[in-house]
Amino acid sequence: KQKEKLEKEIAKLNGMLNNERFVANAPEQVINDNKKALSDATEKMAKVEGELKGFA
């Protein structure tokens, strides 16, 4: 369940950051916050996947 939530969050953040119009119009702080959130979510996903492999 946590993995699904992280996958959705990562997809949403990637979508925003890959949208040229969003990046061109959004304040720099918003872009930086989204990049940090994406980095954090990616790290959490790696941990969750590692934990899942430990159970397999």
C-alpha cells in the first residue's frame, strides 16, 4: 500500500517537473520543493522495495 502511494506521488511530481509550461511559470521555490519531494519519495521507494525483498 505504501509502495502504491509512493508510486503515485513520484509519477505526479515527475509529471509536473517534466511539464515545460509548469516549470516556466512556477516560482523557483515551488520547483525546488518539488525536486526535493521527488528525491525524498524516490529514497523512500528504494527503502520500501528493499524491505519487500527482505520478506520475499
